Amino acid sequence: MKHFVVSICMVFAAAACEGRAQVVPSATAQRISLTAGGMASAFQPDYSGGGLALTSPSLLFGIGAYVDVKFNRWAQIEGEGRWLRFNQYDNIYQDNYLIGPRIPIHRFRRATPYGKVLVGLAEMNFEYSSAHGNFTDIAYGGGVDIKLNKRISLRAFDFEYQMWPKWLSSSLYPYGASVGLGYRIF
């Protein structure tokens, strides 16, 4: 009898452990998610010196970080910082600090293509460190995130076309691409 009671208790304990793996009802499921990640970027800075917006002879490379906040399927915000400091031509470099809406287009299995419009601040160091300036930055872009597992996603491709509308006496149009990894915090 003693073995029978112990066996029954073990069956109930196993069933209780298995019961915790059930799906949370949608009315109580957590809706907000936060993903943070890092990226590597290559950009054409659209400036080669002399105060004129001209194509640079070399690309700028850099690192960056991003945060995606997902409120629901369609309401998402992305913030990113990018520091393009490598492969400088005449000490010219650019940094970006941007935030704005991110719209997922459609989900294909593990891949989610998206579009985004970000607004913020761009900092630029001019040739030979002769000057440094802050400018308004508007970035139009998109890309594809691929979910690798429950927490980790690959930012397989992210393209941005930036517009600096009030740059010196004209406008500047840097553009580039990034790849990276993200980690879903919650």
C-alpha cells in the first residue's frame, strides 16, 4: 500500500510539472516585448571633404546597437545608435542616434521583413578634424529579421537611406547596410 501511495504521488507530481508547460491564455499573456541587439554597418557617407556633398572614395564601417519595443503586432518602436569610425577618409566620420516607428510587413516562417522611418541626430567630424557638427537626421529603411530560437534573432539585412536636410548650405544623403544579432529580453 505504501508503494502504491508513493507511485500515485509521483504521477500527480509529474502531471503538475507537465501542466506548467501549457500555453498562457491570451487574455493574460504578456503583450510587450523588448529586444536589444548589436550590429555592424557599412555606409557611404556622401562627403569627401571641401564642404560639398560628394560621394566619398571609401566606405565608413562601424558598430551599433538597437532596441526594438513591440507593443502589439503593428505598433513597434525602434531606437538605434551607430558609430561609423573605421576606414575614415581624411578623419571624416559620422555617428547617428535615431528613433521611430518600425512596421513589420508580413511574417514568412521565421523571417519578418519590416520597414522603418527614424528621426534623430547625426554627428559628423569633418576632414582633418577641422570642424564637428550636429545635424537633423531622417532615415528611411527596412530589412529582415530571422528568428533563430525563442530569444535570439538574426538581423540578416538592414538598409537605411538617410537625409540630413539642413547640412551646411545643402543636404547630405548617406546610405548603408547593417547586419546583427538581437536578444529578446522579455
